Amino acid sequence: MANSALELVALILTLVGLIGAAASTGMPMWRVTAFIGENIIVFETRFEGLWMNCYRQADIRMQCKVYDSLLALPPDLQAARGLMCCSLALGGLGLLISMVGLQCTSCIQNNDRAKRLVLIIAGSMVLMACICVIIPVSWTGHVIIRDFYNPLLIDAQRRELGEALYIGWVASAFFFAGGCIFICCNLQSEEKGPARYVYSRNSDYMAYPPQPLQPQQMVLLPQTQPQFQPMLSRHPSTVYSYSSRHPSVRGWQISEH
């Protein structure tokens, strides 16, 4: 019952992480214009994402333009595209595979070992999705921070961390939690559960072929006569006999006659 509840928790965490990774991938807010310098009022804000650039003027409207060439992007964004797509694929497959191995589903019947193996595979895929999310997000954040403190760049070239990066970090945390729960719960069950049913293979027992039955001669045992055994009674007997060396009076009377 406890494992079933933990599996549902891991499933929900993985689903939330998948939604967060998809939102981070599609959002254009990876790099945001840095508001630094003496000008407080800024009429235009620029957003740079994985797929497009967006401009917002005075909080009224936003215009976006898709990148014309993939090769024109910086290396961190080129890698982020591929890794974020891989994370979505791994997270989605891990989520679907985990549904097959849940205890509350009947896709695999009467085989707990197969269910545990399926959940371990699903957890491994979710952890790989976590790695594919955290690498591009952290790499892009590192580049933004490095360029922000670079004295060779002007203020217009500096960028700040966008909302998509924070969503990506949170999504990777959900992926990590869900994958760890899937793996740890089923690894513990794998070690403890089947121990009651495992038999040693290094045993000295040997299988012998069946021997044919051979007919045997019948032997008649001699019947013995039953021996008289004295029986004890609770009632006192009226006949008493004593062994005496002198002949009885009754004996003398019989001899005289």
C-alpha cells in the first residue's frame, strides 16, 4: 500500500516536471534585456528564446520573430534546443512506461518482478530527462552571468536571467524527485521481496532416474497361540489358594473314601 502511494506521488511529480519542461522549451524568456544605466524608463524590452526573438513595447503588445537560421544562434542555445527536445521525449516515454508498471493498473498481471523492472526503467528515463533539462538551463544561465560582468560589453549587450530558466530548474527538480522515487522504492522491494522464494542453485541434490518396481514373493507368517494373561478385577475373589507343605483336610477325606 505504501509503495502504491509513492508510485502515484512519483507519477504526479513526473507529470508536473514534464509540463514545466515543455513550458520552458516554448517560452521566449530565456534571455531578457538588462535594465541598467541611468535611463529608468525603458520603452522596449527584448526577449530571446530557443525558437524566436520577441519585442514588447511599453507593456502594450509583443511582436515575435522566428530565427532565420539555426547556425546563427550561439552555441548554448543550439545545444539547448536539442537537449530540451530530448528531455521532453524521455520524460513523456518515462511517464507512459511508468503507467504500465503501477500497482493500481492491470497491464501486467501476476508478475510483480516485471512491474518493478518496468518502473525502474521508467525512473531511469525520468532521471535522464532531468539531466537533459538542467544542462542547457544551467549552461545558458552561466553564459548570461558571465557576459553581464564582462567589462568589454556595453550595457545594451548585457542580458538577465529569464523566467524560462527558473521554470527549467524547477522542472528538473520535479524530474529528479519523481525518478528517484520510482527507482528507490522498487530497488528496495527487489532486494527484500523475492528473498522468501529464492532457492540456492549451488546445492548438492541430484536427480535420480525412477527405478522399475520388481515383484516380490509373499511370506506367510506363522500364527501364534494366544497366551493367557491374568486379568485384574475390582471385586475380591472368594476362592483363596495358598501353597502349603501339609496336605489339606479335604485331601485326607478323599483318600479315605
